[in-house]
Amino acid sequence: MGPRCDWVCLSPKCRQDGASTVYNDLPVNTTRCPVCGSKRITRLYNSAPGILRSGSRDLQRVIDDAGSQAQAKQDGLRQAERTLAKAHREIQGPKPPAPMFAVPMKQLGAALKSYGLSTTVNSGMLNSNVGARPMAQPSEAIIREMARGGVKTQIALRDKARIENGAVVE
């Protein structure tokens, strides 16, 4: 016994209530309808063909039924999650729209100031008055050392100044 699959007969003889008749578990190499003998039979690709031995078809149906029940349960859980999430969104209300604002570059400073931000750059990032780290002020001795040394010395001394003032070094 070879692989089997589902077929539909498109012949007017096999139509019932205006719909084509579907035949389950016919061999893959079927060429004619088993009822009317018509060659207008088409294979349905609704499932992969299975190679079953005699007696295992009943077992396969039991397995398919169990799988479909498990899938239905999973679908029910997903639907319940969607319903719960929808109810949660309705309780919270609509999200506020994302603020959009286009400002000409000449007016950027004034626009940022109206939101409590400044355009001064600290460590490559815009400094905000809310939640910003305090800028470490180096001592006089460190400033003199920075003037004498190179770039590596300046970075090391800057970090030393931050440590002296209690700031976190990145």
C-alpha cells in the first residue's frame, strides 16, 4: 500500500447540492473517480501524504484527533490572551501620540530650552537638566598638568577629576 491523499471529483455526476465531492484516503496515483469513473479528478494538497501500513490508519486518526484537540486548546489560549490584552488596552485608554516637531536649525536652541534641555555637549551627548550627571570641575593643579601633557594625559586627568568630584567614570 503506497502513499494516500485526498481527491475531489469535478464531474457533474458526482456533484451534491452544487458542491464537488471530496474523497479521502485514495492512492496518490489515482487517475479516475472511484464512483463515476470520470477523469476530472483533482488532488487536494491539504495534508502531506502518509505511507501507512494496514491497521495503522486507525492509529493515525487517533493521533490526528489528539493533535487537533491540542491545537484547538492552544488556539483558545491565544484567543483568551488577545481578549485580555484588548480589555487591558481599553482600560488604559489610547496612547498619547508621539511628539513630532520640526524646528529650523537656527531656532533649535530656543526650542530645546522650552523643553528644559540645553544644547551644550558633554561627552558627545546633549545635556539635559533632568537626570543629568554633574559635570566634574578639575582642580587648578589638574588644569596645569593638562596644559603640559598630550591627549592621553588629558583624558587620564579628566577621569581623575571626575573621581575627585564623585562622578562615575565611563
